[in-house]
Amino acid sequence: MKELKCECGHVNPPGTLLCESCGKQQADYKNPVTDSGPLLDMRYDGSARRSQTYRKTVIDKVWNFFSSVKVGIWLIVLVLAASAVGTIFTQLEYIPSNILPEDYYREEFGLPGEIYYNLGLHDLYGSWWYITLVACLGISLVIASLDRVIPLYRTLNVQGVTKNTAFMKRQRLYGDRVLDKDSDFEAFKSRLEKKRYKVRTENGNLMAEKGRFSRWGPYVNHVGLIIVLIGAMLRFVPGMYVDENLWLREGQVAAIPGTDGRYFLKNERFIIETYESSKEKEVFKEAISEAGEGSVAKNFQTDIILYERSGNSLPGEKPELKEVKQDSIRVNQPLQFDSFGLYQNSYSTGALKELTFNLVNKETEKSFGPITVNLDEPKPEYNLGEGHRVEILSYLPDFFMNDEGRPDTKSRAPNNPAFVFNMISPDKPDGEVSFVGIQMNLEPNGENLMSMKFAGVETVNQSLLTVRKDLTLWVIALGGLIFMIGVCQGMYWNHRRIWLKREGGMILIAAHTNKNWFSLKKEIEDAAEGTSIPAAWDQKNIEGRSGGVEVGGN
């Protein structure tokens, strides 16, 4: 496409609607060049936007699609709608790790929960289609902004002082009168400068402008939103964002999720204090009595030791740990370390720690043992003497039968432990297999001579800690701050321009703003008071002159 050279001598980019310098309509403009047509559409000052100029190649079509305001609005609606749907039921990351997601949704929410899970909405914020929607919204903001702000910036920077007569007569605020004396021109100019207008003159003509920076308000908003979206997308980058739960029993040492095995935590002791109505203030007695004596937690905390792995360890090898600190984690008093925060979330009492069994000869009822199985680190073999041994062939901490009808475990937490024991005795040197769990003792290979009998259990308290790390928060906060700056920039200021032109003994005045026309009209009247400079009138209310104006455009 060829560049457009205006009669004023300025060369405009292809697709320009109004000459960037004098404002004259270009030949391919949709309305004829005339002084008496509808008011000019001053949105983007008639600058050459790429989306309205190039429409042939695939790149052009993609650019034009994402530069559309309608497309941007629809993307916002879709992201908001999807986000709202994701809040109906619990998301996957907040489901206890010892429960299978499909079981959780079925038990908690029934059929709607099953549908929700089967549609994949349980992990909505991590799904590919949601991330794609957010990415498309970001692309739309970037392209829509570039499509408008670059040509607008160029147009405003090269605009000339002397404007085409038709351009002035088709502005919303316009007036003309015979100029009596030149001193009025200087007085008008001086008054505008006192109102903080930047005034330029050329060949007896004048252009006054202020508040141009307000035109960039919407694009500053876009920059802020783009930064917020970048911050949100960074949460999917490994190491940038962690929000995990950790169940830790008293005495247990476990790797802290999200630290790549670098940090470990030991639950030294869990403490819970409850309210007792007889010992508390009168105002609490009724509420405590309704809940039950000792049922309302006054304080619960986890006394911990934080360890850091020292050196490297082979897979399966117990890591060498170095103590970092000892502390207590209470509600609203987290442990902070290396960009991580450990928060006291909840607790449970009566968690399984150890199970005790006896090996019994079913014929003689003679008992061997006992053996105590630590549910965190069970030994592979237990020697009971007299040629009797018990091997653990398989350990399922959280036993259930999977869809294929095979025994499996939901998690590594010992909520429903089950074992496959190999019982070796002098009469059965090759051993006998027994599948033992809570209220379950199966003999898969036929009736056995020996049997594992449950003899006791040891329980402990366990604490639920939330592990959080968020390196994206400052990015999101920065985006929010920039967005609010853009809101203030576009809301509390406006771009105002006033043009004076001498022509044939007459003085022509025209003005434009992106909002607050009454205030601009009042400023012109104040500056022109007592002079022969005409006060501009509002042509929008004149019959036949309101068709083309778009108020508030950038």
C-alpha cells in the first residue's frame, strides 16, 4: 500500500483517515470531504491502525482477531465464567492427600460432584484449556494495545499547529468571528498558558494542549493487567509457587513438599489446649457448654525441628540432615525460611503409629512374638526365634481395591494399613503368605498353619501443616499498582486541545477533548472573555451535525 501525501506536504502512513499534521480527511475516508458533514470521528485521531490497513495474510487475520475489542471482552467473560465455575466445589489442591479425588467428590457432593470431576473441573486452574484462555487474554491485551497506542502516539507527536478548515468546522466545539485586533490573540494565548496549556503558534495560528498523558491511561491499565497475567502464569513455573499440605505425626521426619528434598521437618511434639467452661470467663461458658467440655480448641501448635540435607544421597539412601532451627508453629504464627512459610492448618488425634502382631500356630495355639511394625519405616524382616521369622513382602499404607480389583494404596499416609506377610516356621521353611489389614486376615494360597494375630496399636497426634511459597506476589502487586495508576490517569484528567486559525479576516476556533466537554467549553469562554475571540458553541446539539462523533475515544 502506498503512503498518502497530504496537500499540506505531510506524508501519512497507509490507512490514515485524517492527516496527522493538518487533520484533512484523506481520500479513502468513508465520509466525503466537506465542511458541513457530520462531526469528525476523532477516535485515535484518525491514525493508521494496522488492523484496519492490512487484512490479507494469515498474520494479518490473527492480528486483527486479537486486536478486536469484542474479542477481548469475550475472553474476559470466558475467563471470569470459568473461574467462577472453579469455585463451586473444592479444587484438587485442597483435597486431603489420603483421599482419592473421585471418591472425595462422590462422597462429598454426590452426582454433581462426580460430573464436576469427570468434566475435569476439579483441576481447573491447572488445566491446559484454562491456561490457554488466560494466555489468549494476555495476547489480546498486548495486540489491542500495540494496534492503537503506537499510531496514536505518532499522530499526537507530529500534529501541526495549522489545521485544515474543514477539520476545524467539523469539531464538536466550534466558533468563528471577525478578529478586531491582534492584541486579543495575545491575551487569549496568555490566559490559556495560565491555565497550564502548552501553547504553540505558527503563522498567526495557535494550538493549545494539556493533559495528553491522560490518553495513555487505558494502555497503562493494559500494561498492569498484562503484568498481573504474567504473575498468574508464573505460578505454573516450577519453584515459583508452592501451596501444599503436609501431615506430620509426632516423632515423624518428612521431606517438606516443594523443596526438592532439600528441607526436612520433624514433629517433636503436638500440643493442643482446649477451653473448659469452669475455668474461662463467664461470657464463654454458654458457647463452650454447647460445643462440649474440652471440644473447643484454645491453642494448637507443633513444636518442630527444621533440617537441611547435607551433601548428596543416592536414591533410597537415608539423607544426612543438618539441624537448621527449632521452633513452634501456631495458628497465624508460621515458620518462615528460605522464601517458604509453614502454617498450622489443622490436626487430628489418634493417628496410627505402630501395630503389634503375634505369630500364632493355629494347631497348637502357641504364640511367637510379639512384633511391632512402625508404620513410617517398617522393617523388611522380624526374627522371632526358634526358627520363626516374618517377612513383609508388601506394605500398603492406605489400602483400597482399585478399579481392576487389585489391592492398592491411596497415599503414603498410614490411614488403613495392610500387609502381605510371609510367615516362616520350621514346619514351613518356604513360608506361608497372609494378607493382613484392619479387621481382615486373608490366606490367598489356601489354609495356612501359621497366622498373624493383631495384638495392639499405638496412636499419636498428627498435625496438618500448609507449605507456601509465592515468588509471584510482588509481580501481581506491581501489576495491580500500575493498573490503578492507569485508572487514576484516565479518570481524573482529560486531554484537551484548542485550535485558533486566521482565515480571510476571520478567526476560527475549534476544540476537542476525550471527555468533560462542558468544562472545556467553560475554559474557552473564560479565556475569550472581553476579547473578539469567539466563544465556541457545542455543535452536537445542532440538527444534522451529530452523526459522526464518538465521545470518549482514545
